[in-house]
Amino acid sequence: MCSLVLGCGSAETSQVGDAGRDAGFGPPPPPYVDGGTSGEASWKRTDGGYVVPDAGVVPDDRFITRIVSFTLGACGGFRGRPLPEVVEGPPVGGGACMGSTDVLSLGNGGEIVVSFEPNAIVDGPGVDFIVFENPFYVGCDSDAGIYAEPGEVSVSDDGVTWSTFPCSNTAGTPPFGQCAGVHPVYSNPTNGISPLDPTKAGGDPYDLADIGVKRARYVRIVDKIIEPCAPDAGPSDDKNGFDLDAIAVVHGALP
């Protein structure tokens, strides 16, 4: 494993490799315009935030603003855009039938810690934050099962003491407990679904009250599936592990 403490926003974008592994992600979402660049996976930016369908202008700090640390696991490292941009801002979901490529692959056992500076997550009614990965229904059939790469989610207010949501099954088959990366992501810049609406956005919702926490400034995600590396992919086998798209703060200390 290698450990990267970021800023590394100037890192080069990883290229999509082995065709068999690419099929696991599915095709990318449709292209769109982000204020001048067609096809880039980013929401339209404005001063101090993002223009989000159904939600107006949402401040930057309702999403990830900083990668505090990133420990890359084996056969990970794919990123649809440079770091840290790929995990900042709202999600670029692929829906029920495909997995978005606007993600960072943590690799086997990889770990990432992020923050929402100067904001924090606070306990409010119901869902407090949503983690967006890129699972999808196999063959676009919910009865056929979900292609999932579960991750364990923990939160902390000081970056030292952590509280963990129980992630009971890490074998890639349900039930998953409160693992992240197990529900398709529907919110996307092209479809008008707000990433702050837990009833429509998809992704994996979390309520701080479930683990007795009132406030959290940091979220940690650890890959738990530990899938085998593709033997014939060589250096292009970089898509293993939990694939982080975005995190949305539903109840923030700052509005």
C-alpha cells in the first residue's frame, strides 16, 4: 500500500483500462456543459457553490471540500478526474443500470478520510448525510442482484475518536448492514434530481443518531470487499475496491 496525503489536485487523470473491468462500471453518464467544457464530470459552478437541480445554489461545503488522507489499496487508483476534484461537489450518478466512472477507486482495503471545511454534519431529523458510490443492478434487473463493492463508514468530530456504522457483510452480497456502496445513485447533473433529497437521490443514507453522534467534521471510508486483482490486466487493473463519487451533507452546521 502507498499513502498519499493530499493536496494532489494536479495529479493526472487515470485512464480507463481493461475492457472486462470497464464493463463492471458500465458506460459513463451523458456529457453535459459545466460552464465551458463539454463532457467533464462536474456540476455547473457559481460563486461559492454549485448550481444543483431542484436545490438552487448549494454551498461548496455541503459536499467534500478536502481529502484529509488517502491510503491506496492494491489494484485501486482509478479516478475519472484529477484528485481531489473527482470526489468534490455533487454526485454524477449512473442510475440503476450502470456505474458512474466519475469516481475514485480505493483499492483492496484502501481508506479515505474527507472533510467539509468549514462545515460539519449535525444530527437532524432522519438522514444527515449521503454517501454516493457506483453500484448497479446486474443486467439492469433488481431481482438479479446488485454489483456492489461495500465500504465501512465512520465519522469523527476531532479526527482522532471515530464512531463506525456497522457494516455487517463485506462479501459483495446482501444484506450489507450499514455499508456504503450498496444502493444505486440516481442524482446526476442531467436529470434534475437533487443530491440533498434522500428520497430521490439514491446512494447510501446515514443518520448520526443511529450511532449516538451529534456532530461530525470528518468521514472515513474503508474498502471491505477485498476482491482479487484481475490477473491479465497488468498496470491497468486499477478499479478494485470502494469507488467514491461524492458525499452530500443533508444536515449541516452551516446552511
